[in-house]
Amino acid sequence: MPMIEWPKTNDVLGTVNRGNVTESGLCTLCRADCQGKCETWLSSMRGRKMLYPRDFGYVTAGSGNTTHLGVNYNSLRIQGYNYGAFGIPKGLSNSPDDCIFPNVNIETSFGSQVKTKVRVPIMTGALGSTFVAARYWDSFAIGAALVGFPIVVGENVVGIDKQAIIENGKIKKAPELDRRIDTYLRYYDGYGAILVQMNVEDTRNGVAEYVIEKYGDKVIIELKWGQGAKDIGGEIQVTDLDYAIFLKNRGYVVDPDPTIPEVQEAFKHGAIRAFARHSRLGYTNLSTPEAVYKEFMKGVKHLRKLGFKRITLKTGSYGMEALAMAIRFASDAKLDLLTIDGSGGGTGMSPWNMMETWGVPSVLLHAKAYEYASLLASRGKKVVDMAFAGGLAREDHIFKALALGAPFTKLVCMGRALMIPGFLGANIQGVLDPSSRERLNGNWDSLPKTVTEIGSKPEEIFAGYYDVQKKVGASEMKNIPLGAIAVWTLADKLAGGLQQLLAGARKFDVSQISRDDIAAANRETEKETGIKFITDIQDEAAKKILTM
């Protein structure tokens, strides 16, 4: 089979990728200082305009997507139908005047006993101890809160915080974690949620106890088994010897060991310039699924006893046994959400060749997740609500992932795609207001042509500016970072595109989406996903029409 090379340019949309392109349409290396202009980057300013070909009135456009190689999300096609209407919102009729795409309801919810409402069926990946997450948190969190989708505070945020105070395994002070939670809650309006993730070190440090005592049920706690970018614990890189020693003393694995005299001497002479901080693997003292089940249930019981009403689990692209364990254990424990992250997902820092070579690709993992969830459901079990993650960025990805896992999948988890608008907004604001550049971590000295051809002021640049102003009020706009406005603008584009795709499938509520709404574009994809080949779908019904 020929190697798949994703195109770096799209003349119809006027997009260009700076680096090598992934299936998601994002560059393999997404830079905070990027001057554009991939589809996600441009969509963070232009919003719904990016759903359509450019230069209307001067062009005609035709699809260039004529080949579907390999087994991936690109080899799934979205079905459309020419009659009917399903899931019509309350108060509307099935007339053509009511069955229009703006009326498609894309609100969703997830949860076991307590339902969490979400306006757009997306959530962020875990934004943890990588410095890029901290630097642009205000944009990410405020944008997510304004739109109304969940955001995840990733692992190790307390552990790497120099200002955090941990005494005898109990957190006394956690200013960075507090900042992240408080920033989101300031604009939270009942839609979305903030999740705080825990790994081995976080559990030891008492993150759950600190969060429940200070924030109660305002925060969802998330257990972490892994992610799609790597099969070991999380990493960050530090370039300060004293900070590396601090992290070592706080209990982390630091490579190379900054306490060794030879390493310190090499650092002094520049032969070693950085240290990698690693987290620990979980369940290393267990050897059977039954043992893991017992330990997992014990952990969940402890969190329930602390007072957590909502608990979730994040798992990575391990093999089929681990996938089945995640689905079964989360269902038995009545967890509120299981996020399944396939290989192809993003990272703040993971070993590169590990990312390239380990784990189960997203579409294969997600297809098996549906199969296993269905098996569980057929035995009368209530299956945990799920979110799919791993290299997803566009509205068609949202549709396909929700359909592939229907009816179990409620959300699509996006990592890097939802970070891009935060970078972009900070860079623009840093130019327009130089006094804010250092605080916002802006990277530009002037607006590049890719921005000025759209506008020179926020009101001109961001299609969603006045929508945000309507929500928060004109006087509050001074407190809203442009990165959050960019998040809103991108989310609106994704929402509009999803509504259009759902309307074409005659589904006027996202809850109505099903596996019948997608088709396999090649036989290999059909075999691996269980989605029927495109010309086999409705073939019998077609022949009945021809012979009736």
C-alpha cells in the first residue's frame, strides 16, 4: 500500500501548513509562535467563513479528496439522505422551514448519576504540567467556560509548582492549581466542567483531598491510566539545575539524575543542557486484571467517600485487554466518562519515536471500543459514557467519531486543535497591547500578513468578537483575553460545520447520530471498523425500488 502523505496546502480554503501534516490537518510540530496558516489557525479568526471555499463569485471548487488509502478516519465517509427528519427539537415541525441546519441541536450531556451539560460535543485534552499549558491557560479556560465545553487540568500541576506546599503527603497550598480552577469557574455558566486529573504522584500528594475540600462538587476528578502519545508517565523538560533538583527531591524521576556530581559538571560545561522529569507507571505491583479491578474499585470507593459525585477515567492506546478493562471497570464503577485516546494524539512532551511507533491507531481503537461496549450492553450492563480522542481536529472528525462510537460516545476530545486559538490570540494581543506581551506570552513583534489581510483590530480580526461581547457585556471585554475569543470563534466554526453535517444526515439532534451515518470508503476499513462499505449500504433497499 502506498504511504499516505496528507496535503500541506488547500487552495480552496487558502490554507497552508508550516510543517509536516498529520491526519488531523495539524502540523506534527505545532508552534506557539506560528504565523499561520493551517485550517484550525485561520478558523480561530474567521470562524464559519472557513466552512466554505474562498473568493466567492470568482471561483468554482471541486473536491480533491478522491482517494482513501489505509484504515483511518479519512477513510470513513459521511452519509447523507434525501428524505426524512429525525430528532426534531421540541416546538418545531418536520416542515422544510423548521428543518434547517441552524436548528440542529448539538448540546449533549454525560454522566452516570449527575448529568454534566455541554453546549458543543467537544472537550479539551489534559493540559497539565507542560509549560505551554500554564502560559496560555487563561485563554484556554476562559474560552472553554464561555463556550460551555469541559476542560481538563492534566497531571502533575501541583507537583511541579515551586510555590506549592506539601507537608506529610498533604497539600497545604497549591497556587497554580487554584489559578487554573478559579479562572474557569469565573466564567462557568452551568455548561461544561473542569476536570482535575491524577496520576501516581498526584494521588500520593493528596490532590483529590485538596480539591474536594476547597472546591467540592464544582470539580470533576479524573483518574489516569495513560494517553495516546506515550505508554509511560508524563514528561516535561527543564533547563535549570536547581529546579531539576527540586523536582527530584519532590519525588519525581529526573533524567539524567541532577544530584549526580558528574551530571552537574556536564551541565556546568554545557554538555547537558536540559533534564526530563518523568512520572511513574501505575499498577506495577499487580499482575492480573482481577487484581487491577480490585485496586481500581478501591480507589473509586475512596474518592466517593471523600465526596466526589463525578469521577472520570482517561486511558491510552494500549491493547485490547486494557481497553476492555477500562470499559468494564468504568461501567461497573458507575463513572461519568471514559476518554479513550488513540495513537496519533498530541503531546506537550513525549519521546518522539515512542509516539511514532507505539499503540493502537485511533480509528482501530475506537472501533473496538464500540464493539466491546456493545457486548457489555447486550449483557444488560449500563455502559459508561465515552469520549474519543487522538488526532481529531475538524467538524467532520467530530461527526465521524460520534457516529463510530454511537450511542456510547458523547464527546470528542481535542488536544492541540483547541490550543491553537489560545496561541494565536495571545500573539495578536501582545502586538496590539505591548504591555501585555510578557504576561500573555505573546511571541510576535508585529502582526503578520496572514492576520492583517483579515484586519488590524480585534473587532475586525475575530468573527466571534461581538458574540462574546453579547455574552459577557461590553465592560467585561477588557478582561477577556483575545485567545479566549479565538477559542469561541473556532468552536463556533466547528459547531456550525457539525450542524450542517447532521442536517445532511437528517439528524436534527446530535443524540440521533448512529453508525449508519458513516460508510467505509475501502474494504480494509470496512473489515477493521465494522462499518459497511459505502456501496453496500442500502443496496438491498435500492434494488427493491428498482424491481417494485
